[in-house]
Amino acid sequence: MAKKNAGKSKRLYLSRRERKVAGVCGGIAEYAEADPTVIRLLFILFALMTAVVGGVFFYLLAWAVMPSKD
């Protein structure tokens, strides 16, 4: 059975549909084919475990690096 995206590589983009702030968590969820709410909750947990600074730094870095899908 052939995969739906056979021959195409997956790309990570900022989400345009699942956007709350910048679309980082939504984009990761679309890439991983997961629920965006779960990704957001995991991000919040990560941010709290790293005393918020690490989580905010990661989010800002991902926002700066991830391209938008235009």
C-alpha cells in the first residue's frame, strides 16, 4: 500500500489555520499529524520545567527559523 505523500518530503511550516500566537505549535502539530492542543500543552509543560525562559527562547527561535507557507 503506497503512502499518501509517497515521493514528497514533509516540510515544517508555521501554521496558518492553527494559529494562536505565531503558529509554531500548530505547525509542529500539522507536521507530526497530531492534535494542536496536545502540542500546546506539551509546550507549556516544557516551558514550566525550564523555568519559562527556556520555553520562551525555544518558541521565539522556532518562530524566527520556521518559514511560513506562502
